[in-house]
Amino acid sequence: MLYGRTSEQAAIRDLVDAACAGRSGGLVVRGEPGIGKSALLAWAGEYAGGAGLTTLRVTGVEAEADLAFAGLVQLVWPVRDRLDALPGPQTRTLRAVLGDGGTGGGDRFLSGLAVLTLLAEVASDGPLLCLVDDAQWLDRASADALLFAARRLAAEGVAMLFATREEGFPATGLPELRPSRLPPEDAARLLEDRGLTPASREQVIEESAGNPLALIEFAAARRYHTIAGPMPVTDRVLESFRSRIGQLPERTRLMMLTAAAEARGHLPTFLGAAATLGVALEDLEEAEKAGLVEVTANVVTFRHPLISTAAYQGAPLARRVAVHQALAEAATDEDCRARHLAAATTSADEDVAAEIARAAERARARTAYAAATGLYEQAANLTPGLRERADRLGEAASLALSAGHAAQAAHLADQAEQLVDDPGSLARLARVRAAVEFELGERRRAARLLVERSAHAGVDSAVTMLRTSAGYAWFSGDRDSLRDAAGRLRALGRTDPMVLGMAHLMEEDYARGLPLLAEFLANTSRSMTNWLNGAATPSADITMTWATFCAMILGDDATAAELAEAQAAHCRRHGLVGALPQVLQDLAGVQVQAGRHRDAEASVAEAVRIVRDTGLRQRVARLNAVLARVAAIEGDEERCVRLAGNELDTGGMTGLIALSLLDVGLGRYEAALDRLETATRGPLRHASALVAAGADQAEAAIRLGEPTRAEEPLRRLEAWAQAGRQPWAHALTARVRALLTDDEDDYLRALHAHENAHRPFEHARTQLLYGEWLRRARRRGDARASLRSALRTFERLGATPWLKRARTELKATGETLVPAKPTAADPRDRLTSQELQVARLAADGGTSREIAAQLFLSPRTVEHHLYRAFRKLGIRSRRELSRLDLT
């Protein structure tokens, strides 16, 4: 019977009822120890059972917080027979979680995707409730996987209910319940039939402050002593449990300590250790009679986690060490043995450190990077040799970074560097230290560090360090580091056209820099072909990432699109959840240039969903900035400003350039010119997007009647066009020349170049300018043709400011503009970005399972989106869908 929990029960009932109706959801019950979270979960299980739901349970165990996927094993084990129904990479990942011969792969979020698919698979037989208690003690890999699944649930008929303490287990994005303390009347009802006098009952109610566990425990403690005082309620409950345990026989206390240290409730291990310690199961009888522990066929459990804490913390250190030694001897699981050895070892011991390091490697292999971090740190603390300790701390730092914990990685890297001073050891630590600095925003420092320490590394390591340094230097505008990296590579006999090309570009030597990047792309063409055909390796993945980077700098739209699309397909095929957002960002940038605004919005929307689901929220600003250009084209100032953000804080120029384009479109030429001139004086002057924005900068200067301010951006743009040979650059150069010279030949050259550039918005801008020039030259018939073409493109792109200008010019030519006839609505405009993605893949013949694997959704959610798309499109089948133009 629950008292004072009417609203909480109603919220849980709604969650379960929604699952019965096919709608999924997650809910977090958060509160202090003893507030009744577990009781609410127990009630939820009973209610769900009555409604016919299947229930899966997970309970976090404090001692298992460093055991890779300890929590997830509890979820997966009862339904392991369903694993073969999952896509291959997901099946292998969950088999690795179970230690069943699978491999974890390289993406730490793949386990979350696999859990999502598994829950949907189980729910295909009927609605499902997943109960997760003591979530604050889940190992990080399990917590991440369960939260990823909870945030992506939609139409599977799955309810996920988490119970957690106030601290730990951040569950951003999920609704929360916070049970309040019981009012006096409910507290009194809870204490009925407990044999208390009225005076004692009032005292218990006052001391417990409405905490249900405190009410029950303080009532029971009246047989021992009164617990009162200024301590918080939780501390007083803990002290009460210590006092009750202290009343038990010594052999019972030893058994309780052993159970608390073992923590998992695994009876064979517990009894094996007990035998070593000279005690047995019958010695636990007094604790059972006192209601402190329960023993079933093969599990020992404490009535409440605070009892376990009291049993463990109340024992002397020597006894705790002896218990952990006995548990290590009895353990049959290598990871549990390593955990107990660590707890039993009080001084440096290489044998124990090596065993813990092996456990860390097992966790790494299963992509449980947070668990591996903690294990390597434990191993380092027990390592006698300073260099070996530093190496293990370095591994811990690297893994912390892989787990997304940059601050922790920085702390571990600091510790490692303080232990050694020889250049070789510092060189080994440089890569992780630099990666940490880059992640924390210290990009120049990261680039410089790699250049300096590469001098003391082996050749292969030095080459990797120097190429990485070049990338860091490019994004931070550090010319010296980039130049030095190129020089060091040359001295090592490993001249790298990409790094050398980047160095030249930063010096504005486009004639030498751009051909070198093109050479790098050409050199990787064979690797690219093999990679596109599926021969992917980690080194090939890195090469393709650099190739896409070079294609984006060059403005080689076709190659950049091909590479980004191939990388996106690769990420989807192999479940590389964490890598996909950056790939989608690159792809969206190319799609915007190609005028495929809906596609770009779909790419960014998917990437934003992923980064929010995976906790990588710092990337949202960069993703949004890509769409700021779309808002600028459409003249939507409020949206453009919101999406652009303060991009310079993250080292990018995308948002700033979008704001400048907005200013040009709205006729605010002074603002646009000032913004772009300021940027070209900054450290990111070399950015190719800023060179391309030189056309806007020059146009703004010319419109203001200050042509001399157009000379510098035009010079840079012309040099870029001549060296890079991209049609769009030639088109922009000729357009700016036309504005300066008022020469028709320049307009014609620009329009000819646009034919091969496939950037429709810029093409239409040139047509608009040429139409304006023709009208001024009194060639109204010619002007109308150019202006009509521009008008059609602006209409398709929703480019409102530019559309108004084109209409005004057409009217000025004497053309009467009648209201446009309503055109058939574009079917794409009726769908959300995710519905459009699903519909396209379904139109291409993809099954729901195949689409789900590609979009990191569950099959039921795919079918839900497809159903909604059918209704919006007025169709009933996939066959009808295939006849629609959704490209």
C-alpha cells in the first residue's frame, strides 16, 4: 500500500497505458534515499502485470559501477534468444556485452541503438515495461545505452521507468517525477499497526521528516535506541542501520560484510568466500530474522541499499581487505576478480595492476570506455614504476576522451605528465593531451604541442602527430604550427601534399596550395574506390575523412557530396552513431549550395537528434549554423540570427557568413561589409568559405559607392578561382568584375561558368544582376528573360528578399505580373524531415527493418512515420509512394 503517491501513480499509469496503446515513453523518478522510488517501481510492475505487459528489470549496483555493461547484462540476458533478429553489427555488440563471442566495434553508442532495436523486437509480441532501479549506480556504458534507447522511443509500445537518487544519472530530455516527503497524516497511516505508543509515533514522524524509509526504520529502531539530532535524515537512517547491525553476532556481521562487498548477490561466489573466512549461510539467519537481508535460491539481497552501505562502512579496513581477498579467490568471473583484487590491495603491486589493466582492455574491446577509464586509473594507482604508471594514466585519459569526458581526460593527462620528464614518454602522451586541449577549445596549444613533441616520437607516430597538428592549426588559424608541421614532414621524408597545401593556403599562396589539395584527392582515388566498394579499415576511414575535408576546402561540390554520402552510408551500415553528425554536417553544407534545402534540413535534423540523444550537445551550434544560410536566403532574420549563434566562439565562419548574406539580401550593405572585413582581419582569414564570401563583401562595397573596398576580396577570389579551377569561383569572380566594370561580357562569362557550377542560388543572383543591367541599358526584352529565370529559382528556394527584387525589376521592364497560379503542392513540403527520410528510403524499396537500421530508429517507429507520411500524401501503399517524386 502506497501513501501520499496519488500523482506519481497517475503519471506512471499514464506511461504504462500509453505503451498498451502502442506509444512509447520514458520517465525518471528522482529523489533522496528512502523517499519511496523503489516502492513506486514495484507498484508499476504490479500495475503493468495486471495490464498484460512483459517486464524487464535492471538494478544498478554501486560496486559494479566500473564493470563494463554490468547493468545491460541484466536487461539483455532474459531476452538473449531475440538477438539474432537484430541487424548484424547490433547483434555482435550485444553478444559482446554478454561475453558470448561478439565484438563491440568502435562506436560507443552502438550498444544504445542495439538496445532500442531489441526492446522494439521484444515489444512486437506485446507492450513492454523496462524498470531500472538505482540508476545512479549503473556503469556508464549501460546508462548511456539505456538513455539512448529511452530518448529514441516513439511507437514501439515500450515504457521505460528509471529510479535514481538526486545525484548522478543525468537524464536530460526525459520527464521527471520528484516524490515529495509524506505529510503528517500519510506518515501516521504508514505507522499504523507497528506497535508504537502515540507519543513514540509522534516522535518518529517528527524525526523522519516525511521520509518513508526513515519512518519505517525509526519505528523499528525503538527496540534499540532513539535516533535523533541535527544530521540529515539519510545519515540518521544510515546510523540507525549501523546500530542495528552492531547488535548482531560477530559471525553474522562478517556474513553481512561479505554480502555487501560481493554486492551482486551471487550466492556461489558469496558462499565460496564465506567458507574461506570460516563462516557459513546459517550465520546469516539473525540478519534475516531482523529483516535486513533476504536469501532466495541463489541470490542474497539487502532490504535496502543503505543497509549494505552500513554493513560495509561499519567494518574495520583490515576486515574489508580480508573479505575482498576471499572474494577474489572465489570469483569465477575475471572482471569481478580484478575488482576485488583492487579493493584488497593497499600498496603498489604490478601483478594486481596488470590484471586490472587486462580488465580495462576487455572493457575497451566492448566499447565501455568509461569503465575502461576507471579500471586503467585503478591499475595506474597500483603500478610501482613511474613510466608504466604514466602510460596507464595516459591510456585512461585517452579512454576518457573516447567516452566524451574531456575534463576528466585533462585531469588524467596532467597526472601522467607529472610523473615523467623524458621526451619519449612525453611524446607518447602528446596525442591524448593535444586531443584534450582541442576538445576544450585550446586549438592553438594542441597544434603546437604535437609539433614540438613529434621530434621525440618514432617516424610513423610523428607523421600521425604532424598531420593531426596541421588539422588543429587550420581550424585555429595557427600559421606557424602549420608551417612547422609541413617542414617536419618534409624533413622526415614524408612530404604530405595535403598538409603542405594547407600551409600554402594559410599564406594565401593559392597557386601552390589548391593544386596540392587536388593532388591529395587524386592520390586517394584508389583508396576511395576501394572504400566506396566496402573495403573499409580504420586507416581508410581516416583517409576518407581527410579527403572530404580537402574536397570541402576546394569547393569541389561533386566530390564532397559523393564522399559525404558514402561516409553517411558507411556509418549507417556499421552503426557508427557518434561519427554520423559530422558527416551529415558536411553533407548538409553541400546540399545547401546545391539548392537542396529540404535535404539539408533533413540532414541537420537527424544530426541534431543524434547529438542530443548521445549527450554531444556542444555540436548543435555548428549544425544549426549550416541552416543559417538557408534562413538568410529566405530573408528570415529571426531564424537566421538564432541559428547562426556566435560561431566564432567555436572556430567556424558559417554563421557569420550567413548573417552577412542576410544583410546583403536586406540591403544592409554597411553591416555586411563591416562584418566581413572584420572577419578577414582575423585568424580565420584563410577559410575557403570566407574567400567565397568575398563576392558578397565586394558587392556590398560597390553598392555603397566604395569600389576600392572591393579590390581586396576580388583579388583573393580571382586568385582562388585561377588556382582551384572551380566553375562557381570563376562565376563569382566574373560577377564582381561585371559590377565594377559595367561590362556585359563579364556578366556573360559569369553566366557561362554558372552553367557548370550547380549552385542555383548564386546563378539566380547573377541572372538578377544581369537583368537589372539589361533594363538599365533599355534592353527590356532581354532583361525579362534573365529576370524570369531568376524569379523561378528564387520562388523554388523561397528566397523572399531576392524574389521581391526580381519582381520589382520585371515590373520596371513593363511586364505585368499576374498573381501566380497556385502550383501543385510539393509533396515533400507536407512531411517532416524524418518522415521525408523514411518515405524516400521506402520508395527505394527499403524494408522497415532496413530503414530502421539506417536511421538509427526502431522498425515500429519507421512504420509509424510511414503511416503518417501516407496520410499526408493521400496514398495507401508503398507502390503509390514509389510513383511520387520525393527527390
